[in-house]
Amino acid sequence: MERNNETPEIELMRQNEIMARIAEKNSTLESPPKAFVDTYGCQQNEADSERIRGMLSRMGYEFTKDEFEADVVVINTCAVREHAEMRVLGNVGALSHAKKARRDMVIAICGCMVQQEHVADKIKKSYPYVDLVFGTHELPRFPELLDGVLKPKRKRIFALRQSDGEITEGLPVYRDRGVKAWLSVMNGCNNFCSYCIVPYVRGRERSRLPENIIAEAREIIAGGYKDITLLGQNVNSYGKDLGTGADFSYLIEEINKIDGEFVIRFMTSHPKDATRRLFETMASCEKAANHIHLPFQAGSSRVLKAMNRGYTKEEYLDLVTMAREIIPDIVLTSDVIVGFPGETEEEFEETLEVLEKVRFDALFTFIYSPRRGTPAAGMPDPFTREEKQQRFDRLLELQNIISGQKHSEYVGTVVRVLVDGKSDAGSEYNLTSRTSGGRLVHLKGEESFIGKFVNAKITQSTTWALFGEIV
Ligand code: SAH
Ligand code: SF4
Ligand code: F3S
């Protein structure tokens, strides 16, 4: 099926030619040049970085973990909260020293943060040693942009197109997460939650064709990966723009049919589009993880409406009830924002009430951060940072108790886990693993277990993790 929002074949051929040319030049060097790619932000951004690494690798670059010895540094940025932006700018500032010592180093910044015009302008003015800035819609043109910077007479390049966004198939991918792989099923977001910058920097929702996703899933499994996460800002609306009838549940069903033992995870699920069919599909597909990340953001229906979330507190709680009717032991996690403009003490307490009612296994909690250009940034916000911080601390305290209790319920049970890596040095529990529900289990055992599914008897627990023995 040909679509008008797919990056044209001819464009990709051009990039391939440029990559081949750079690779040839790099192959004449004494040793391969080095690249460093740093990622801020969500899994979608990490998946983009894997494509940037894929392109760099095809151009003959090797990777280093030390940005100061890199010939090319790419910083892939996030704009979701101010904190993320400050971290990026701090890091870019630090690179100025490296650049002084090594004038031919290339510093590139890309991703969501620079897709905002005011940020790109700031970099142009205040960070003169940044060579290349490219927005979220320019990723497939990275080889051409890098080539432009590498020309003998250096010039700065700013490539920042406003666009609804494209779907690009066929870019090389460099995966380095051991047995875990990301698989992007769609890009962009149409929801315009009133606090959120993502729809402005990522363009409109667009789904990849099911056959392309399933083919990539096959490749991933054939490559030995055991844990695959389907990615989208709202996977529950996958396929609506395609009109082929293929929905997100269909994708799970088809990937579940691929031979082999592996886990299918996905994120993020928007509550307004989560359906009975989704939970039934999760229940009937044995490879689907026993987990759903279902961000509720706020407990008060008034705040939810001001956030433009498209559901009420009651509807959210009903959804959780339905999920648990279909999958009684499903692991539930969520995102919450504290201090949305005008959220009162009583409204905040409704958030605590949702925590107590649902008893999430884990929670990602954020203090509201105004994002320029979003509706919420213009709403009156009478509560102080300190008041918000206090509420945030109360929220965390309650959730930590719940997480601790939930984890303690595992002690004495035997769970099937995927061993996915080594623990930090120094711990007697030398391996890390994940349950189907995504809970972290520290284990003792041979490193040869990495990449294998084993049964683990849980012996201890904390707020954040479980500890066990392979049985
Ligand atoms: N598409 C996902 C969320 C992506 S952003 C979804 O709808 O669930 C990840 C999380 O960051 C959000 O769930 C929200 O909790 C938080 N977030 C987004 N914008 C924010 C802001 N302006 N301030 C604080 N937290 C924010
Ligand atoms: Fe942001 Fe809402 Fe889209 Fe999630 S669904 S990315 S929170 S606008
Ligand atoms: Fe951040 Fe962009 Fe993801 S703003 S959260 S990296 S989509």
C-alpha cells in the first residue's frame, strides 16, 4: 500500500548513497572514527537514537561511551518537562571544553527540544560550537546533514521543518539493549492534553503498516531478542489512520503467532482508547506481558477535563475493574502529575484516593512543568512550588507503602522471569531479570542464564525490587 506520508524511496536512496560515500572515506582512516549518541526522554526517543546509531554505524563509525573522545556527538533531546531541557543544556555546555581541545569534533543536537523554535534560536545564539541542529522530522536526512557539516569549510546547519510528520521505513537500526528491543508502531500524537508538548514537537498520529511492523518483529525475534516493546504515544489508537481494520490488538495477535519464547510489551496505553478487546487479547495471547501502563494523570474529574484527557475518574476506575475482571493478577502502573494549574487540595486528595483504590504496582510521578505554547501554560496557577512539592512528597510516600506491600506479596512464590543482564558490581545478586509484569528481580546465578527464561523463587522484597533464587 502506497501512502502519501511515507518518506519517498528516492529520498532514502539518496541518503544511502551519502552513507556509502562517508563510509568509504572513513575506511581510509587509520582507525574508525568514533561516535557518541546520548538520549534524553522517552522510549520513542531511544528508538530514534537506535536509528541514528544505525546510520552512524553504516557510515563507518564505532561507538564510544566517552563523549570527550568522540568525533561526532549526537544529543537526542526531550521537551516534556523543564528538568529534561535543563539537563540537556548543562551537558551541551560541558561539551564546549571538549570542542576547544578538538576543533574538528562535530556536535549535533536533535529531537523534541530543538523542534521548538525558541530553543533552536537560543542554541543558534548562545551555543556557537554546536554544529548541527535537526528537528524530529529530519531524522531520515541525518546522513545528508552530517555530510554538510563535514565539508572542508565548516558551516553550521539548522534543519527544522514544521510538519505533520512522515513514516520512514527501512532505516538501519543499531540495537544495544541486550535481549530487549524497541519496536515503534506509530509516531506522533493527536490528543493535545493541555499540559503536553509532545503533539507540537512530534506531529500527528501516524501508524506504520501492520506488515512492516510484523516483519520487523520477526527480524527482532530471529536476532535472538526475548523482550520486545511496541511503542507509540497512544498505542490504543494504532491503525485508526490506516483504515485497514488492523487495530493494536491485531498487532499483538500477529506478533504472538511468531515462533519462540519471548515477551510482548507495549506503551503507552491511553485510558480513553483502552478497550475490552485489548484486555481480552492480552489474556488470550500467551506472549503478551501481564502488565499495562495506564497513565491516569489526576484523580479529579474536573482536573482531567481541564487536562483534556477524555475520561473521568469513574471511567478510569471502571476500566481498572474491567482489566482485573479479565486478567485478575495484571500488573498496573501509571503516570501522575501533581500541581496542574489550579488543582486544589481536595482535588489532589482525589489523586491519593485513586492510588488507594487501584493500588498500582508502581507509579511515575511528576510535578507539573509549564510548556510554552500549550493551553495549560496560560492557565492561572495559584499554588506555590513548595505547596506542590509537599503534595508530591505525600503522593510518593503513599505509593512507596503500596509498592512495598505489593512486592512483599511475591515473597515465597515462584515466578517465571527473563534474565536480562548483570547487576551493578558489588552486589551478591549478580543478575537482573524481569517478571512478565515487568517487576525487577535480582538473582544469583551463572551469567550464562542471561537471555533465558527461568523460574525464580522470591525470597525478599523492597519498595523497588524483588530478590530471588533460580529454582
Ligand atoms: N503519551 C503518554 C505520555 C507521554 S509523556 C500518555 O499519554 O500517557 C510521559 C508523562 O510525562 C505523561 O504521562 C505525564 O504524566 C508527564 N508529563 C507530560 N507533560 C508534562 C508536563 N508538562 N509537566 C509534568 N509532567 C508531564
Ligand atoms: Fe502528551 Fe497526552 Fe499525547 Fe500523551 S496522549 S503524548 S500526554 S498529548
Ligand atoms: Fe520527551 Fe519527545 Fe518523548 S518530548 S517524552 S522525547 S516524545
